[in-house]
Amino acid sequence: MKPKVAFFSFSSCEGCQLQALNLEDQLLSLLDIIEIVNFREAIDDKLENYDIAFVEGSISRYSDIPELIKIRNTAKVLVAFGSCSSQAGINAIRNRLRPEEANAMVYGDRAAWVETGHAKGIDEFVKVDYYLNGCPMDRREFIRLVKAAASGIPFIIPKLPVCTECKLRGNVCILEDRNTLCLGAVTLGGCNAICPAYGHPCVGCRGILPDANIEGMAELLRHHGASDLEIEHLYAMYNYGRISLLTARAASR
Amino acid sequence: MVEAMEYRVLLKKDIRVWVEWLMGKGELHAPVAKSASHPQYQFEKISQPDTVCLDYATTILPPKQCVQPVRETLIRFDRVANQFTLSDQVPERRLHIIFGIHTCDIHAFNFLNTVMRDGNADTQFLARSANTAIIGLRCRQHCDDKSFCESMGTNEPPDTGYDILMTDIGDRYFLELATERAAKLVDDLSCIPHTGDEDVVKWRQMLADSKKNFDRRLSINIEELPAYCEANYHSPMWDVIGKKCVACGSCTLVCPTCYCFDIRDELDMSLQGGERYRVWDSCQLGEFAAVAGGVNFRRDRRDRQRHRVHRKVKYPKERYNLFACVGCGRCSRACIADIQMLDILRQLGAKSHEFQRT
Amino acid sequence: MSSSALEEELTTEYEDWTNLFLPRTAQILKSTPLTATDTLHRLRFQNGDIGDYKPGQFVMVSMLGIGEVPISICSSPTHIGGFELCVRSAGTVTQAINELNAGALVPIRGPYGRGFSTEKMVGHDVMIIAGGIGLAPMRSLIQYLLDQRSQYGEIWILFGAKRPGEVLFQDEVLSWSSRPDIHFLMTVDIANRAWRGNVGPVTSLFHYVKVDPHNTCAAVCGPPVMYRPVLRELQHLELPDAQMFFSFERRMKCGLGKCGHCLINGHYCCKEGPVLSYAEIRELPEAM
């Protein structure tokens, strides 16, 4: 029996689902090992019973919570799909303001009509089995996870920083050579350093490593000419939760 | 100095001809410039002879990837129901040529060969290494502002471990042929004639003149480094380094003598077959020495950095009477936190003197 | 032609060598759950024997697609017809192993490493100190010593478990405790109501020990936190450094002394260990 796979979306751009569609040729061989029963970006039919749920997007409305819980109760394996879902991602930028402040900024005089609040990762509400972090998620990692889940074996992302994969590609270090502020040293790898490989700095979309040397990183970024505000912005893009940690530590000093 | 079997010369303008000829004999890896605006180089498999750049500063990654690929299949497996088959993975039998490698990197290869032969011989590494021809290049000055090769004795070539050594003597390269394979690597190519007496004289002069160019020195007795490491085991210097280090692993990944690896499995799309592969790993990463149950034998970055340094200048010296640091300076250049090997070794030396005084 | 000349140079020497990473196939003869997390597996290689090994040596057990883990052999080489592994479900690979039943085929490499120096123990009193899952490799040693009981002097077994319900090899433990030719002492960290024995760390048992230190060898295996306190007790008894043997646990990936994960300072735990005498590790700050 091929496991049934469903995709769900909360507050997000649905770019991770799109990434799955972008697999193109590999998508067909994936369909040999799984059956997709719910995939709004690709198919109309829906089935209410599934084994593996990929949940995209962060939770920003109370009304999302029951739906998320229902997914958790149905799926054998629940995957946080992308940064929004894994760590509230870019949506968490709004968390620095009070919900009504942010809503007023975005929706103006219609703010009261919109139900939306602070963005949270899905693991604040349900148990998550696997995280496919990244904005968007990494397609090779997605395939690896599907293979693991379909054969009932655990899926593990080695806890390596982006720098590791960047070095192994033989890339010129953009931080050292172009003084481009880059978070590759403290960000979870697995993306094969795709951004630095194309000249873009790592902005931490896959999340800051749990044991990262945040103070040391800030120090070396300052050494490369970054102001504290720039550092804060760099972290805040995808790791608002961690940046508050950083500022809290700085305040306590 | 070990006498070469034979000397030849090659006009610089003819490098292209030789490279192209060699490309027909095996897979040729040589330094190429990574970007036009920055002096950064990398060993790459050459498909265009013109891309070879012999006037280069230390490459980002060492040439070891030609012999030890970043990812390498160890075994293949196939699972059907409760059964499985396992199959061996033998490296392809073909000639690799590493062209233009600096003498420090030749020393590093010799070290890796010693390690891989020790105890359980790593046959996959050794098979590839044995079928790799080394065409080295003598440096005439520091190639990089982080290198301290003279102090580690690696600005001079080792006694063995290369087939041919080239020296830039102006308009031409002077070639020392050291092995029987070397003769076959130059064959009777008309562009690589035998040397005239004046070439030999010029070459010897060039070598003598180059010595003074290697002026970045440790100024400590390197033979004492294992003792210095011992004396400074609990030195606060490691706390300072540990605070700076962001554990990105770059220092070890760019090191020409690092050989640690991780082993992982990956399934094919069929979910039945798959492979077990090894991939370069780094002792600087948090989970490197962690075991089940949350125990980590080198949890602190301080301990991991000390471990790295000891694995360069203490443990291999005690085990093989070899240093695993060849002074190439790659780790220092790759470190975004500005942790410098030269500084660490100098500090070890200097601090030990203090210990002795007190 | 010169091209073929270079090809002739290519060595084929290593192609006939055994790939050190290629496991052999073993079959599970019997799987017996010992506790909620530990299962004892009896195995036999399909082609040939496990070969000679010492108590304290380990094998690398594979779950294809998941990975490989080092597991100590917990049966004595004197017991023929297979070997036993006691596996604790602590990670993904060990969990998968413990889901297997009799008849399952398992790829295994090894045995690897250096075990307990049983020659050195001949004619000596032997003190065995085990904590928790550390009893597994020690069981191999205990069986070995008991199979050649006359060659050794007094045998002391000091065993500490977390809870009475987590005691491994309960039948054997009971039989050891009732043998007149073994001094068996046991303690638990956390007792239940029925427990009538000692409560406290394994070091609390040293109070009852009386040995002639110069004629005694000690063998220690347990969780990492146990080693320093036990060492202090052994030093207090004045055992010579070269007669204290510790079995170390480290992360091991290759088991061959190459991958670097298991290094204790400059010593490969998988190759020079996992059993090392205190004389060998005295100068290694990372050992304990």
C-alpha cells in the first residue's frame, strides 16, 4: 500500500507546495511510492484520510488551530513544511508589534475585519514529527523525507551549518571576500548552500542551529562592519524568536 | 635534496600543449581562478587547457578531493522483503593527474597516505591515491599571506610523493622527473626537451635565491609543539578561541590533512536499493562526538578547537612522527572569526615559556 | 603507445582487497526482550563463524537505509554456536534492530577493537564493576571467567542499576548472586517497595570490598558519569594503574580507526579501545 500524502496550507505564500510541483520529472517517480490525496496547487479531489501530512504556513488565527489539530489527529506523520510552518518564518516579523498595531499598518481602517494575530510555528500547537525547513523547502530534502516516510524509516537532517556545504562546493566566501553579511555559519544547512553559491548571503531561512554561537557571530559581523541594527535585521528576517534571545542577552550584560 | 632521475624544461608558452596532452591520458585536476576580481583558486577537473592557472595562491579546498571525493559510495545494498544483497564498491581504475600542486600539499598527501595505510588500510583511498600522478610546483615565495610553510618545512618538497616537480625559472619551467611514471608523463614530447647546462645553473640559483622569500616564521621550535600543547591543555587561550569560534567547520574542511568522515545511508527511489556513503565531516561541529542519551564528549567549542590543533601538531607527531599541519594557511584564511593557526602555534610556544619560568 | 604505457602503470593492487565497510550477513536466532528498552538478540553469521574475539569487543550492526551502530558482544567467546548482542533502543538504528524477530537477517561487521586482557587476569582476583547497560559487555567477561573459573582467584561483581525493573539478564544476575565462588554485590539508584538490597551509586558497594590490590584486576563499564567516582574508589584500594581496565563508549562511525569520531584525545576508541587500562589513559584528559 502506497502511503497517502496530503498537503495543507496556513499563513504562507504556498511557495513550498510550488517547490514540490517543481520537481517535475521526479514527481512522477515519487508517485510510484506515494499517493497524493490532497494537493490544492495541483489537484481538485480531496480525501479526508491520509498518512503523511505536509503542513505549510504559520498559525496566525485562532480558527486555524482546530484544523491543525484535526490534521495531526489524522496523519501518522506530520511534517512542518517550510520556514513559516517550522519556525513562523518571515511571518514572525510582525510579532515585534502588537497584533492590532500590525493589522492597522497593513489593513488600515479595515483592520477590525481581519482575523489575524502573531504568527507561530505549528509546533506550538501540535507535535511535529519532521521539519523540512527553508524558504522555500529544499526539494532534495523533500524527496529524502518522502522516501524515508514511505519506507517507514526515520528521517534525519544532520545538524551542519550552511558554511559546511558552502565550503564543500568550493565557493568563494562572500562574507570574507565581498563583506556581504551572511548567516551561513549559524544556520542549519541541508540546502547545499544554494544562496551563497549564487552570490546571495544566507539569511537564515532554515533556522539558527540550536547550539549556535550567537554572540560570537554578532561579534564577527561587527568586525565585518555591521551595525547592531543591521545584525538584528539580518536575524529578524527568519529568526525573530532567536533575535529576541540575542537582545535579551545583550540587555542582561 | 634528493636527486631527480632526469631534468627537462618546458617553455611557459607550451604549458597548454602539455596540459592538453595530459588530459588525453587521465583525469587532470589543476588550479583555476574562481573569480576574475579576487585572488581565489580551486582545483578543478580541467576541460579547457587555458583555464589552468599556475601562478596561484593556496586554493580554497585542498587537492585531496581528487583522491578522497567529498561524497563516496562505500557499499550498495538491495533489500527485498527480509533478504538483502550487499555489493562492494571499487574505485574506477583510471589515471588521475594533479597538476601544479604546491609542495605543502604534496606533504599533506604523504601524510594522508600514511594515515590511510595505518592499521586497517583504507583501500578505496589507497587505490585512487596510487593511481594519481602528482605534478608539483615548487614555490618561490609565500603564495598567500597566511602561510608559514617554511616553519613546517614544507616549502621544500618531501623525498617522495610526486612524479614531477616544476620550478618557474623565468620564461620556462624547470622539470625534475622523480619516478618512472614521470618519464611517461612527458614521453618524448618535443615541447619538453632535455635541459641545457644553463637551465640547471639558473634553476639552482633560483632555488637558492627563493629561500629568503619565505620569511613568515613561527619562531618557535616546532619539535616542542607536542609538549607545548600538553603544557597549555588548560590554558585560557582556548576559552578566548572558543568564544570567537562560530563552529562553521570551515577550518577542517579546507585542511589538506583532515580526513574525518561521516557515514550515511540513502535509499533509491525504488525504496529497495540504496547506498551507504561517506562524506567529509568536521570535528568542529556540535554533534561530532555526541552519543545517544545526550552525552557529548566535546560539547564546548573551546574543546573542539583545541582538539583540532592537537590533531595537527600533537597526536600525529606522537603517532607517526609527522605534523599534520603543513603551514598552508587555508584554515586561517577560511576562518570568518579570524582564528589564525600561526597565532595559535606562536601562543602555544610563548605561553609555554611563561609556564617554565613560573 | 605512451597512453597504454601510462595505463599499464595503473595499479590493481587494492581491487582484490576486502572492502572494510562491507558487512557479513548474520541471522537472528532468538530475540528476547529484557526490559522495556533492551532486547537480547542471539545471532549467527550465515557463512562462517564470528571468529576469535575477546570480551569487551564490539561489532558494527547495520540497518540498511538507516545506518550502523557499534554494539558490544555480550556473550563469551567460550560459548559456541553464535553470539549475543544486548541492544538498548536509544536511537533510530537501535530501535529498528529491536523491532526485529528471530529469522531476520542483519548485516554485521567486526568484531572490532581491543577487549579485556583476560590473559593478564589469569591467576588474579578480578573485580567487575558495571552500571546499567554496561553490564552487557561485562556479561561476556563474566561468562568467560566462569567458564574457566579455576584459572582466576576471587571474583567480585559490583553492579549498579537505576531501578530494580531495569536490571538486565535477571536470571543470570540471580545465579551469580547465589554462587558461592562469586562475591556479588548489587545496588539500585531508585528503589521500589519490594527492594530489600542496597540503594545508592555503585561506588557505595566498595565499602564491602576486601582485596589484595596487587593481585587484583578491575574491569569497569557503565555510563560516562560512573568512571571518575569508580576510579577514585579503585585508587583508594590502591590497585595498580595497569590493572584497572575501563571500557569506553564513544560515537563510532567506521570502527576502523579512520573516521575520527571516537577519538579520546589522540586515541581511537574503536581501535586502541574500547577497553583501555588506566595506565594508558591516565594522561588523556578527555577519557573521563
